[in-house]
Amino acid sequence: MEAVTPHRPYHLIVFGATGFTGQFVVDEVARYAAETAGDSALKWAVAGRSRQRLEAALERAAGRLSMPELRTDTEIIVADVSDEESLAIMCQQGVVILNCVGPYRFHGEPVVKACIENGAHYVDICGEPQFLERMQLEYHTKALDRGVYVIGSCGFDSIPADLGILYTQRQFRGTLTAVESFLQISSGSEGFCGHDTTWQSAVHGFADSSSLRRLRKKFGHKPLPVVGLESYCEIEQYTIPFMGSDPSVVKRTQRFLYEEEHQSPVQYSAYIGVGGLFSIVKLFCGGLLFWFMVKFSLGRKLLTRFPSFFSFGLFSKAGPTMKQIEDTCFSLTFFGEGYSEGTDPSEGTPNAKICTQVIGAEPGYVATVSAVVQAAVTVLNEVHSLPRRGGVYTPGAAFYKTSLIDRLQNHSIKFSVRNWP
């Protein structure tokens, strides 16, 4: 594990520990720290704007986990995204900053900048392509020069998809050329719900989609080569294209592997199951209303003020109940095609298939916190296996040569090969 020093006393600092997701991250870090007690114990702290709220968050965590020592043994750092000096002081004390303060388009960049300037590695749970890609464009060289790793999208967006593709590539005997993924979220009698911060990110992201297109032009990337002939599997369920950050993140990873590791790139498409025909109609009508409203300031204000109404209950300012979290799980199934060993991809249609799956508990506040904490732990323990000596990376690019998949297997996110249906 990366060593701590009197001048940098914490392995990990959870920034935004009082937020809805941040409190779940605190619980997960506390559990992991308890597992590593001894000579290699994880030294960690919490950070946020209000000492009083941080103390209350630790009080609640101590009660939930039956760890009364959290109240007295966990250090508190007061830091605010609007105060550069406070961010600098925080970043000077930690080896890795785990940033839970969103929406990231509004609050993320000061933390990235402070980490790079003060020598702390950075991980987050962002699912906002514009923020993620802009950080790569503007800060990759600076992070590389400082030897700092900035690794975004380390939650449900987009570790299951990004590492699921890597897992599928490794299990495939031959040249994998195309993968389609299908996300299914299952919930109990109370249904599924997400927190308001995620909804806000979606509203502002869709409203500013033209900026993302302009941003991508600045990279000047040439299209990745398409290897072999494309084909598509037929799935007997109602699906729509997945609108999250997974396709963006996976494509960035595949570009990195093609350019840096000289691997054949995989073409990727992502879909999500939406239930029956009634769900399709409701989603279509809601989608039209959403697309219309995000174009106008008043519409965006209404969407963010009344998330439960406009999302048909899928998002709320209160977030999910513990019952909803406990009763929800996800499965992400990958259908891959390519060419078997010894077959020339330039000749003929794909002749080999593979089906893999990533499954886990509730995606937003269980799988996400497991993923991001294990990503941070991997940075601490396997920094010499990360690419180059720093930079801004996707999870797949950063953790390609590490044991993160194995770590996730031991922490509630399972990868497996399945039979082709």
C-alpha cells in the first residue's frame, strides 16, 4: 500500500461525506478499514463543508455499523469547492481523494485541479460524459507531468460496463470485434428510485449536449477501425439505447488499448431493458416531455424542482428508502461476437460468440460504493501497475493490468461467463 507520512497522513479521504451517496461510501470505507486492521490498516478521513454535518454523518455511520470508534477515531477535514485554499489543504493530507460531490459539471473541476497541484490521486463516481471528457482534454498532460492519476466514472457508471468488456475480451478465444450489453434492473414491491443529484446531472447534461459534440472535436481523434463484419444479436425483450456514460467511457478505453496496447478495438453498443409495451409508451411520452423541457431555462427549473413528478417517481430529493435499496439488484449481460483463433477477421462474418454477465446489488448506492472504494484501494496498492506515471484515465484504461476485477468479485460485483441463449 502507498505509504502515508506525517505530512500526508491519510491513505484515503472521502470528500462529500455528508451527501446522500457519500454516507454510503463512508460506511464502505469503514468496513474495509476494519478488514485491514493491523500493520497495513487503512488510514482515512472524511471531508466536507460543515464540521457539524460531518460529525453527524459519522455518528449515524457509527450507529449503523455498530462501530462506536468512528465517532472519535475518524478525522474530519473542512473543505469547500468554492475555497481553493481549503481544497489544497485537504489534498495535501491524502494519498487518494474520493470525490462524491456532484453534479460534477458544477463542482468537480476545482477538486481535480487541487489534486493535481497538490500531488493527490483522484477517483470519483461521475456519470457525466462532458465532465469526464473535458477533464481528460484539459488536465491529462498536467496530471502526467505531476505523476497524479485522475480516474473518473468509478461507480456503477461505468465500472461494470468498462471492466465487463475487458473481462469478455479476456475470456474470448480469438479476436473479439463487437459487443452489445443489456442492463436489467430488478426491484421489489416499492420499486426503484435514484437521488436528486443524479437527476440534476441528467437534466443539465442533456440540455448542454451540443457542448459535448464540440468538445469531442477538439480531441482530433480519428475513428477507431472496425475489425471484421458487424452483426447484431436478437434479444427477445423491450429495450432502448442506454443513455448513460457507459458507451463514452468504453470507447475511450478501447481507444487507449488500441493506441497504447495495440489491441484490436471492440465496437460497443449499450441497451437497457424497459419492461413491457406500457413501459415503452410511458417512457416515450416522458422522453418527449423531457427533451422539450431541457431546452428552456424554465423547463430545467421545473425538472430540477420536481424530480419525482417528472421522472414518474424514478428520482426524488429524498432518494431511495433502505427497503428499496435492499430489494434492488442489477444484471449487465454482454453478447460478444468475433473470430476464433486462427481465423482472419478480414475474411467472412464472425464465427464465434461469447456471453458474459456482471451482476450486483442495488446499482446506485451499493454497487457504486463497492466499485469506487475498491478502485481507490487498487490505486493505493497497485500504483505501479497503472499506465505511464500519471494522467486522466477511464477505469478500464487505468486498471487494465491490475487485480480490480478480482477485488470486485470479493466485494459484491460478480463477473461470469454464461451460456449463449
